[in-house]
Amino acid sequence: MKEALNILMTASECVPFAKTGGLGDVVGTLPRFLKKAGHNVIVITPLYSFINREEHNLKVTFDKISVRMEYEEIVFSLHESTMRGDVPVYFIDYEPFFNRSNIYHDDNFVDYQDNPKRFSFLSKAALEVCKLLNFPPDIAHGHDWHTAILPAYLKRLYSHDSFFTNTASVLTIHNIAYQGRYDKYYHYYAGLNDEDFTPDKFECFNAVNFLKGGIYFADAVNTVSKGYASEIKTPSGGHGLDQSIKSKGDNFLGILNGADYGEWDPAKDKLIPSNYNSTNLNGKDLCKKVLQKEFRLLENNKIPVIGIISRMVEQKGFYLLPGCIDQIMESLDVQFAVLGSGDKYLEVFFSDLEKRFPGKVGTYIGYNNHLAHLIESGSDLFLMPSLYEPCGLNQIYSLKYGTLPIVRATGGLKDTVENYDPDTGQGTGFVFWEPSCNSIYNTIKWAVETFYNRKQHFHDLRKRAMLKNFSWEKSVAEYIKLYKKAMEDKA
């Protein structure tokens, strides 16, 4: 088997061009580390109207490319840029599908009704683009339901195309709760037939389930942590697809997302007020001072700050916080710095907290990369009470920044944060198990009391956390093994 692989990466999001969560981070980072490991990678993603063409130096590569979906011919153009000057990124430019204010939904958070059309087209267009670029992929790597149809296209529509004879497929599941379930019309729109509209493939209660079909047809499937891989094999964690996952056998596994320490490292982070490392934490004190000022908190280094950076959705567990926030604020001397957006209820809740507890809570609704780095560097603790968390990246960033995570023991959070043992002082954070208001309150209280009353332990926890290494180099080695196994099993 040849050493340098040709890898096609296709996804609905890719940092720095488009992002709603961890999917965009992975697709914007993994290809660069694959290339660094000696492989040839291209990324294909939509050209959304909000992407700044001048800022990213986009250039037209091909004009008037034609792709036939079952019920319509689509003519699009292809633009090209590079991911941080390194990996080629190709953008599918078709305004009727991608000239939208958001990626998946309108401004009222209502999903676009034509999402199955948009993303099945993206998947088919990606394969056609490979032919135009004369880039025969050894691996076609899709992500989540949006490009889960890619493996089915290879085995059905392109099975006799010699260009893809040696192409194996890999599907990464970033969140199994999002499956792409739609009217069965979209199964046929995508170009598939009755043979594949069956319960073991795409059919789900007489609807099409794109993720389910992708799992069936992919040569290998993975998810983004070992903990989450175990959870989605169960009825409670698999959201109806646990049997589909288990049917993959050893062609399914968990690979932990890596951290891009070129961007997230307090020793060289250009976005924070002062750099620091595990042997000299003085810079963290300055970061905390700037954070408190920026978020209109009482500027007092002796009060612990808890950071929150999150999509404000049910999965993240913040719907539990209203049940205990008054008890936290009234009984504990602590501050919160909050950054995020999502459900209107939670946006209003966190905005009101700042008004109710001035000097103790600061909230920024939206996303701001500079503020994200400031929160990671200036906070003492970081709260992630997720109901489930496939991987999570902010707890990994927090460890590196000496900002001790407070997390629920689920998915990637359980894999990356070691619970503090007050008897020995060992650990890297504070972990709770039950998704409840009481658990959140008690664990925050435990962490805050450790900050105040066991200062040496807190200092040791911080230094130990900063020495943890969850680099992409480790994850890439596992992806290469997965790619090669997919190619061998296909052969």
C-alpha cells in the first residue's frame, strides 16, 4: 500500500470559513495535520454567501460545472483557496442552495426545508470535482449526516467508474443526534433507488435517514472519542442507531479529536494579554485582570472566575443552571464570564444574569475568537455540564491554559478530564455524573472551595493539567490506521 494517500475531505463546515461547532474545527484542522504527516488532502465545502471572498483570496477554478440530481440538472462554479496557506480548499458555488444567512437554518433557527437537497448535491458535486481536478482519492472522508451519502454514491452511482476503483470511504460522526431524517422523496432526489430504501440502509419509519445509510455503506466509521463510541452503541446513547453502529464491528471506533496547539497554547497565544506556561503562571494573573475588566467583573484576583464558552442548546446542559444559579451566586464568592449563542431562552437567561448580578456575571451573546482566548486564559475554572458530549474541545483547551474544567462524566469529557482526588491532590479537574441542578451546584462549590482553601492542591492541579497532551499528531496516526483498514477491507 502506498505511503502518501490522496484524501478527499467533504463537509458542510470548515474553519476558518464556516463554523457552528466542533465539526468545523475538525475539518479545518485535521487536513493540515494529515498533510504534515505526508498525505495529499483536499477539502470540498459550500461557498456560503457570508464567506468573505476577498479576505480568503478565493479564485474561480472552474465555471459552469454540471451535476445531475434525480429531478434536476444543477450548474455551479468552483472556487479555490487554501487553509492557512497549506491545504487546498474548494468551494461549491451554487447560490440557490448556499446563498443563505446561516448554514443550516434561518435567523429564527428554523431548519431550511431543502437541506437534504443542498447536502446530497454537495456530496455528489465533490466526487465530480475530484474528476475535474484529476485527484483520484484513496479515501473519501465524509462528516455527519450532511455528507454521509458519499459512501453510498461510491458504491452505487460510481461503482463502475474506474476513476474511483480504489476509493474507500470513511464516515465520521460528530453528533449522532443529528441524522438527517426527511421525507422519502429526498432519497430518490439524491439518485438512490428502492433497493437501498430498506430498514438496514436508508429507510427509517418510512422516511430517509441519511446518517443511517452512510453508516451502512461506509467502509469504516468513527466518532470523536472512545467514550462516545461506547455510549452510542447503547439504546440510550445511539438515538435509534445503536444497532447500525454495532453492525460495523471492528470497522467502528472512537478517535479523540486533537487540539491545535499552534493556536491554543498560552505560551505562544498572540490573542491573550500575556503569555505563560506551566513553570511560570504570572501571565495568567494579568489575563485574569483583563478578563475581569472586559466582562465588567469586580477586578479582584482572589475571586475565582468560571468561564463558559458554548453553543446554548439543550445538549450542553445549561438548561439545568437556572435551577441552581441563585444558590451559587448567593452562597459562593465566584464570578462568571459567559460567551455563546443559541436558544433564545438561554441567551435571555445569561443576559439577565449580568443585570441581576452586576460585577459578578459578564455575558457576551455571539461568538468572538479574541474573547474565547481571553476566557480560556483568564478564567480559573471552566464549566461544561453537558448532557452528552461526543468529544468537546474547550475542556482540552482549558487544560492547556491551566483553567480547570468542571465537567459531567460523559463522552470525550470523561476521556480527557481526571477527577480531583482531595486525599492525594491528583487529577486535572472536577467531575460529576448525574445531570442535575444539585450536581452542578455541589461540584462548583467543591471547585470553588478548593480554590480558596486548598491553594497548593489547586496550583498542582493547574500545572498537571497544562502538561497534558491531546495533540492532533496522536489522532492523525489513528486516522491513518483507520484509512488503511478501510482500504484493505474494501479490497
